[in-house]
Amino acid sequence: QSALTQPASVSGSPGQSITISCTGTSSDVGGHDYVSWYQQHPGKAPKLMIFDVSNRPSGVSNRFSGSKSGNTASLTISGLQAEDEADYYCSSYTGTSTVVFGGGTKLTVL
Amino acid sequence: EVQLVQSGAEVKKPGESLRISCKGSGYSFISYWISWVRQMPGKGLEWIGRVDPSDSYTNYSPSFQGHVTISADKSISTAYLQWNSLKASDTAIYFCARRQAAGTFQYWGQGTLVTVSS
């Protein structure tokens, strides 16, 4: 059960859009619509931003959106703000009642 | 308000045993699985396993199977993560999280720092 593959870092200027990819296999990302995305600020617990590929929990800004194509899921953040600077993790259900996370992506707002 | 409150930081020696806890409140504890997640210093999140508090059924990541034990006591709305013999490589922050749907964790504990050092 290997970790999902994410870019180590991405960056963007305020107001711009960025996309973070999350690549797995047909056993996890590609096989189920149960991909989630989490935001983690330093020293804090992760926060759920997207679930079931593209759904936002109540209270999460609509600047955050998710999608999936084949074995790759994506998180897009539009209208970047300084407060978006954080680590982002994807996760996927694997179909055997287990979960796998991505390696994490550090987002820098320039 | 849903809350998961974890036990405090621990400092242990290699070979010692440890059990950390996660107490749920503000919801029906037996209705939602609890997972444990490891974050080693400066590293990413790793799913360890989960427990169904209604019947104590557990699942583990192959990477952690046999090294830790997850359990729950529904009478006191508390889940546990336990080691029988700690290693220095177990040094990490451990989070508990409540399953909202398949693979989705909406509520998280504050984290418990476990330091294993001789």
C-alpha cells in the first residue's frame, strides 16, 4: 500500500489559481470516488477541505474545488490568499476498509 | 459540538509500553469509526488503522500491523492506540480522527506528541 504521489511544493501569487495533483492507482484513487483533501497549518491538526472528490464541507470557501480523472485527483485553489499557505494532503479509500494518504504538498503564497 | 480530546505528550524509553487515548464527545461515539494517523517530525500523514467503537472491530495499514494495537471502550467514549515495545522511530505526533464517510475524516483530535529516546 504505497502513498499517493503529490508534488512536494507548489507556489502562486495572491489572486492566482494553483492546482495540486494526487496520483494513485486503480486500487485507490481510480477505483473509488472517495478522495479527500486536507489543509494543515504548522502545529495544527489537519482540516478537511474536500471529500468524495469534489464536495466541500460546510464552512469551506468555494475557492477550493476538487476533481478526478482516472488515477489522478486534483485540488484547485482559486483567488489565492496568504492564509492558504499550508501543507495539503490528499487521501483515498482503498476498498479494503483502509485509507492511504499522499506525501503532502507545501503551498507557498508568494 | 463534536470534539476529540487526546491525552497529553509522552516521553518514553525504547522498549517501554505506552497507551494514548482519544475521548469523543458531542456525538454518538458508537456511530462513527475512529482512525489513528501518524505524523513523524517534518513528514506527512500516515494512516495507521481504525476501530469501530460499536464492536471494537479493527483494520490496520500493512505498515503498522503487528506493531500497534487500536482499541475502544464505548462505555467511556474513548479510543486507544497502544505499543508494547516502543522504538525511537515511533517518535511522532499521533492524531485521532473521526470517520465521516469512506476515507473522510472531518473531526480531528489535537494530536499527541510521543517522544521515544534513551
